[in-house]
Amino acid sequence: MLLDAPCTGSGTLRSHPEIKLRLTPEAAQAMADLQGRMLPHAAALVEPGGTLVYSVCSVTPQEGSQVVFDFLASHPEFTSEPIPDLEVPHVAAGPGVLTVPLEGVDGFFIARLRRRA
């Protein structure tokens, strides 16, 4: 299951500079709240042993790692897993990774979650 959640798009500022005009702490929190409501609904569709990938084109912690930390705290049937074979520059970000905006790559947060069998 892939949840490519709506977000502020802060990871795409290079190609969408107008985002700066609407990127506020309140906007990021509103998106994080929406993502936090969406993630359990997507998770409910994952079979035991299945995988859920959560992705946003935002680099704010509240839209990425914090959403996943909060989800994992209330859904012990899921665990985070490494992202295999990610062939773009990236760094660890809590239960997921952030892609590094180099060589034309935008900033994304990606987490891979496994539902226990």
C-alpha cells in the first residue's frame, strides 16, 4: 500500500518557489493533522505481513517523521523497516528517510512500515 499524502510541498521549493508564500507553521501543522488522520485509514487496508509506504514531498519533521512516530506509538502492529535499494541521495530521518535535493532530486520523506503477521 502506498500513501502519497497531501502535504505543503516544502521539498519542492526549488521548482516551486511560490510555495514560500503559503508555507507557514500553521500550514505545516494542518497538513500533518490531515496526514495523521489518513495514515490509519491506509493502514487498515494492509494485510498481516504486508507493507505500507508513507511518502510526502515535504521535509518538515511534523509532516514526515512525527506523523510516523505518532502512528507507530498508537499502532503496535506496525514496525518501521529500512527502505531497500533507494538509489537517490538520502539521510536517515527517524523511522524513515529524507531524500537530499541533489542532482535534480526533490526533498521527500519516505517511511516503510510492515504490519506484523
